[in-house]
Amino acid sequence: MKKTLAMFLLLTTSVIAQSAPAQSPAEIAIANAQRAIDKKPTQVSGYNQLAIALARRARETSDVNFYTQAEEALKKSQQLAPENFEGQKLHVWLLLGRHEFAVALDAAKELNKKMPDDVLVYGFMVDANVELGNYEDAEKSAQWMLNLRPGNMPALTRTAYLRELFGDIDGSYELMQMAFQGTPPTENEDRAWIMNQMAHLDLAVGKTTEAENILQQALTIFPGYHYALGNLAKVRIEQKRYSEAVDLLQQRYKAAPHAENLYDLAVALKLAGRAEESKTAFTEFEQKSLAETMRRDNSNHELVAYYADQANQPAKALEVAQREYAYRHDVFSLDAYAWALHKNNQDTEARKQIETALVVGIHDAKLFRHAGEIALSQGDQKSAINYLQTSATLNAPGSDEARELLANMQKTQASAK
């Protein structure tokens, strides 16, 4: 299950209850909702609460079975009252979770017409538009969220993500800090998620030590948190501590056995010099990824990277990238498409796509490195150097490859003199 914006952004559903420390906020909410259903089984509110709580539990554990249970609870709500607005909102939320972004956007727009001052409906419009690459529309909806209820948590986290996409890392971090400060201490998973996002932003600009510190705190707040394990593994890779990265990614894959997580593990195994284990993991990844490639919720970005960078099968990379590009034009899909085009020697179109991604403003070391390699293939050394230097300066995942390319270019130029 991909970490989509819709599923990991905060909902306005605080849980007020006393519980044993071992219970998570979502588990408490599930129990509360089930008690409400037992008391009043014909009221929709209990089933709506249960659907939200189950979806939150899915985020906590990365177990997609909880989404299925959430859908069952929502069906009961809609059977009791087909037009209940909260149930209709939950339907949109679950559509986003299934990556049915276009369908979710249409449904959210209809709800917006019915209730034009509902903050979370605007949030769903942000989510869908971001994933489809409609960034201007996403920004407008995020602004409406802030206008309607200044400082609300769902608006802060969504606006922070947009700031990141637009290249304002400092502004994004500031908003995430505001969201963290406004989150109750009892909401330990929400707090761990926000800390994980802050660490991600630190990593994006080479603040490896800061990222490590905050991730360790997140794992203290919410032990075994799969998102934090993944980002801490990235820290270890940047530190060249590959065996530790493998251990962390094995823990994450055990907790969240999704294809994209297996791809990261296979790459780490390769970096750690465990070639046979890496080969086995890549083979299993390809099988799992192909099984879901025609679904909206897929690991197509990783599958493109596998065919382009690991398996040396550029034609397959392009086939997968074209399929994803036909549906969505977010910066990461554009990057995957551009990279696949480049691997198939279609550099004119590749450069068009990667520059369309970069014009959004995103500061991503891998995207700049891809842009540099594409420009270099076209013989545009000036642009290639600019892109690669930008990637190298970020000191983020992807920067090492850019520095290596720059060094090779310098050697080539020196030998030609």
C-alpha cells in the first residue's frame, strides 16, 4: 500500500479515553466505536467512527486488511442512511486509499457543492489533485482550508507537503512543526508520523544527523513504526552503514510486506554486498509488483526503477512508465516516465518530461541527477553540470551518484586536454 497523501495526512478525529499503554490511538477508537454500535446499532455514527478508526489502524500497522474492514463498516453506514454526509466523506477517503484519484476528485467536488464550508472535503480535493499532478488546483483547495479554519491540522500538513513540492523546504518544516505542536500527546502515532515527515525534510537537504535524531524520537513514541524504519534506513545508507539499513528494512518489510518496501530492501542488500540475497529479493519484488501493476494502487514507480536500473530491460521500464503516465502527471510519475524514456534513447521527450517535473519547484537530488544525465546524453554539458551540481549540493539520497558523474566528467575533460 503506497503512502499516499490521503492516507497519511491527519484527520480531525481525536480520541478521548483512558487506556492501557499498549493500546494505540486507533485501537482505542475502534473499541469506542464498537461500544457505540453495540448501544445503538441502528445509528450511522458508530459505523462511521468505526470506519475512520479502522483506516487509522491501517496507517499505524500498514495492514491493508483494516481498509477492507473499514469499507465493510462504511457499507453498513450507507445501508442505514445512504445520504449521510459523513459516510459520503468516508467513501471519498477510501477511494483515495485505493488510489482512485480521479474518481475521488469527482466525488469530492460533488460533496463540495453540497457543503462548501467543509474543511476536510477541501482536503480530499488537495489529496487527489496532488496525486494527479494538478498542483495549482491543490494549492487553491489548501488555501480554502486555511481560510475556513486557520491553523487546522489537516490544512497545515497538506500545505506543508505542497511547500515541499514547490521547493520551500524551510516553510514546509515550519508548518510541520506547527502541526506537531498542535497534536495532543496522547496521539502518539500522529506525532510519530509528523516527526517522520520532518525527518524526511531534513534528509532532503542533507541534514542526516538531525533526521536520525528525530527518527529515533519517533520510534520511541511509536515503537516499530514502519514509516520511521524506512527513513532511518535511508539515514544509514547515507552513512554507508548498509548492514544496519538492511536490518531496518527487513523489520519494515516484515511489518509492511508491500512490493515497494521489498524493492528498497533489495537495493540495500545489493549495497551491503549480499548479491545472492539481493537477486532473490529483486526477483520476488518483480513478481509482486507485476501482480498489482494494472491496479491503481501499485508499485509502478519502483518497477520502472527496477527495469531501468537493475534488470537492464528498458523497454519494460517504458511500458510501465507509460501506463502510469496515462493516469497521473505528478512530479514522481513524470520523473519515472522521463527516466524510462532516457533509457530507451528518447532523450528529447525525456528532457521535456523531467523539466516539466522540475518546473514545479521540487528540490529532489534524484530528479536533478536524472535531469543531468538526460542533458548529458543530449550533449548539453552546461545544463548537465548545473543539474548535477544542484543534486550534489543537496547532500541527499541521490547526491552521491551526481558527484560521481561530475568527477567522471572532470576526468574526461582533463584527459582530452
